[in-house]
Amino acid sequence: MIGKLKGTIDEIGDDYVLVDVHGVCYVAYCSARTLSKLGSVGEACVLFIETYVREDQLKLFGFQTQLEREWFNLLQSVQGVGAKVALAVLSALTPPELANAIALQDKAAVSRAQGVGPKVAVRIVTELKNKAPAFAGEAINIGLKQEIGEGVAAAPVADAVSALTNLGYSRDQAANAVAAAMKTAGEDADSAKLIRLGLRELSR
């Protein structure tokens, strides 16, 4: 089982990188986001590896971080999500963005990934909603976002987030702004105050 590769970039393809490790070249399939951050041919690279062994093939999947690798495996626990779709999701969203989208039940954000239709997006945000906090990484305000996504947030909070999204901000931006506003105004603040302070946060 290969857990990590340290070597030199020999070739970069559309969905893979060839890593030269002391003269032995390994093909690692990666998300577009990972490939874009690897560097150029001849440069050193480090990839966390997930090894797939099947009767007819052996495949390596490469990731910049262990968290990205964990999300790759978690995504495949959802019905209809295989390695290709999981990489597509990680190409469209960083691990923190994905954690936020799941917490907020933001199907539209997940469906931006190539090959992810509305039904699969719904399954991803629904089936992983209770697992997202453990895989949140750098995602912020994950608890509040879960409350918003599940429709159990306090009315002033929900109203403020709704008002900010109606002004064109994403649900993630709106939730972060309202969370910051609550730190200033307190948890008992009304929606008007949260909206006002939230807009101030968003204008910074």
C-alpha cells in the first residue's frame, strides 16, 4: 500500500501526474485543483496517495493534503459517487468549501462539479451532513451553518442570512458575515442589526 509519494514531476496530463521516484515513475490521478498547484515538470512534489486495487487494475490517486484524501474517501460513501465524481467535486470545491456547502445544504455549490447532477448533489449534502464537522478542516462556523442548513437556526439569524443572500452574496458568505455580526451584537440581536453588521463585515 502506497501512502505518500515524494519525487520529481516527470509529466502532467489532463487528470494525472507522473511522479519520478528514484527512476521509477508512478501515475497518480488528481483533481484539477491539485494538478494546478503542483508546479512544473522537473520540480519536486509530495502527494498523499490513495491506492485502489481491483482485479483488473491498480490505480493511484494523489492529493495535496491528508484532508483532501479523507474527503475523497468520504464522498465515495455516497451512493452514485465513484472516484471520478469525487475528484470532480474536489476540483470544484476545496475541502473547507465542501464542508461549508454540506453544512448549509447548498446543493447548487456541489452541483457545480462536472458530472454531478441535482440528484447526486442532494445525496451528497444529505448523506454527509452529520459527518461534515469531523472533516471540516479549515471550514469556519460549521455549527451555525449546520443549523442554517437544517432550518433550525434562530429566526433573526435565518432572516439575516436570507436577506444577505437576496442581495447577491453566497450562503457561505452570508453565514460567515452573520456569525461575525453575532460576536459583536450578541446572540439576542434582532435580524435588522445582524443584517446591518453583516453588511459591514462583507464590505471590508
